[in-house]
Amino acid sequence: RALKRRGIPVAGTDRMRLGDNLAAQDLMALGQILLLPEDDLTLAALLKGPIFGLSEDQLFTLCWQRGESSLWERLRQFAQREEAYSDAFNLLSDLRAKADYVAAL
């Protein structure tokens, strides 16, 4: 209903469940990470998904032997070494910086 009120065409509820859509799930995961970057499982899924596109090997490298460090901390460390990690970290950092200041629609 909220989308229709804003003039955004959508399929009826009988035809589509937004939460079942993979793109919507990725965007919800992004929102969760912007609010709680220490959620390692959600961050790992997001980094491997289509928004950031890290490979299994790149994700494994981030996770391997990290001890007590969160995945977010490791991403920050690896961002200084490799462009793929740097791109992901910079985009997430920029979005996190804006998350508190952007008004809800």
C-alpha cells in the first residue's frame, strides 16, 4: 500500500511477496549492516551477494584466522591492501555515514 500511495507501480499482493524477492532481501541485509555492522553472518552474505560480488575465496580470506575480530574490522584492515575490499568498505562506510542523516521517505 505504501508503494501505491507514492505512485510506484507494483504487482498486487496476490502476485508478489516482496520479502521473497532476492533483491529485496539483499537490500534489507544492507539496511541491517548499516545499523549493525558487527553482524558477521549478514555482512558475509551481503559481501558475497550481487551488490558487492566478493568471491568465495575473497570471503574466506577475510574470515580465516581472524580471532576475535569482527568481519567488519577485517574488511577495514583488508581495504588498505586490495581494491575489491576497498571498494566494498568505502561504499559501506559512505552509506553508514549517511544512514543517520537521511530522512525516511
